[in-house]
Amino acid sequence: PIAMVAVVVAQIVVAVLPGEPIELAAGYLFGFWGGTALCLAGSLAGTLAVTGLVRVLGMRVVRLFFTREQIEGVSWLRDSSRLEAAMLVVFLIPGTPKDVLTYAAALTDCPWWKIATITTVGRIPSVVSSALAAGFAANGDWALAAVTLAVTVVLAVAGGLAYAALQKKARSEG
């Protein structure tokens, strides 16, 4: 369990790593409840680590993982209320690119506890769907695992399209 939490923390800090395979592994290894709890604990710790690193080191740490274009792509989120709403929406949709938002949020004056709350609560659908599907697979219930994964893929595609539309709209307004 400690190693799983550490892997989740590393996935969030090293922002280019996808989280879904780790969530699936946690669900498979620890079951739905255990995998969900470990992933959410790791995501909270990872978010706090990112926020702390960015608040101390600033753009130096952000540039390790993101290009200038990626950072400028979320610059419209400098307004705190817009940032909080966009983060919650994006984090609630499984499969959307979340990590750049965690780093971007840490560059703002948004309180650390709000960032941690929004990102942790927002990750629940993705973590739950992945851990649930993997838990079904671990129990040999392949039909329910497939249905859960199919629903997650549909939500992820819809989320990706919504995120792209949001980015496009923000660029046209900015």
C-alpha cells in the first residue's frame, strides 16, 4: 500500500505520466475500496507536493514538465474563480489532462487547501471507475469490467473533446 501511494504521488509530480493505468493497478491489487483509498491518498499527497514545489521554486519546476505553449494555454485561468470552476469540471471528467492545471493553480494565489480539495474531489470519478473496473477484473467478472471500462472511455473521450473546446474558446476570447 505504501508503494502504491508513492507511485500515485510520483505520477502526479512527474506530470507527463498518465494516472489511469496506476488507478487500474491499484484497483486490481487492492480491490475497489482499497485501490480507491490509496489512489485518493496519493493524489492528495501528490497535489500538496506539486503545490509546495511550485510555490517554492516557481516556474523553474513548472518548466521541467511543461512547454511554454502548454503553460500559456492555461494562462486564461489566472482569474481565481475561473480557475476553480475549470479545475473542478476538468478533474471530474475521467481521462482529461489534469496535471498542467495542478501546476497552473499552484502559480496563482488560490489557497493550497482549495487546490487540494478541488483536485482530490475532482479525481473521484476517474479513480472510482478505474478501481471498479479493475476490481471486477480481479474477481473474474469480465463483463462488468468491460462495461465499466467502456463507460469510462466514453466519458474520457467526451471529456477530452470538452476540454479541447474549452481551450479553443479561451484562446479565442483571450
